[in-house]
Amino acid sequence: MKNRLSALRSDRGWSQHTLAEALGVSRQTVISIEKGRFDPSLPLAFRIAETFECAIEDVFSPSPDTSHD
């Protein structure tokens, strides 16, 4: 899954630590999500979207190589 978390965070001028505190997760979790090493749970994905006042689809999108055959 691809995400725009880093760009959204940067647009707000937030550090990874600031976002982590707002979401109630560790800074390492934010780093892992931004680098695509960790896909958040659905409740966390909703919290992220709510924090940035946008839809989940505005933050996360399927990777182009993901096949649903």
C-alpha cells in the first residue's frame, strides 16, 4: 500500500513526533508507515484521515502491483 503520510505531515509542518502524539502511537510507528514497512490497522487509518481532515483514500492507495485475481 502506498501512502501520502509524509507529504501530508510536511504540509502541516509537523514532526514525526508531533504526528505520533496526535495519533497516540510511537514515532517508530509513524516512520514505519511513511516508509511503507507497516500498514496501519483500519482504526488507525481512520484516525490518520481524521487528523488530516480527509478521506482514507486521500492518504492511502493500493500499490500498482497489487493483484486481486
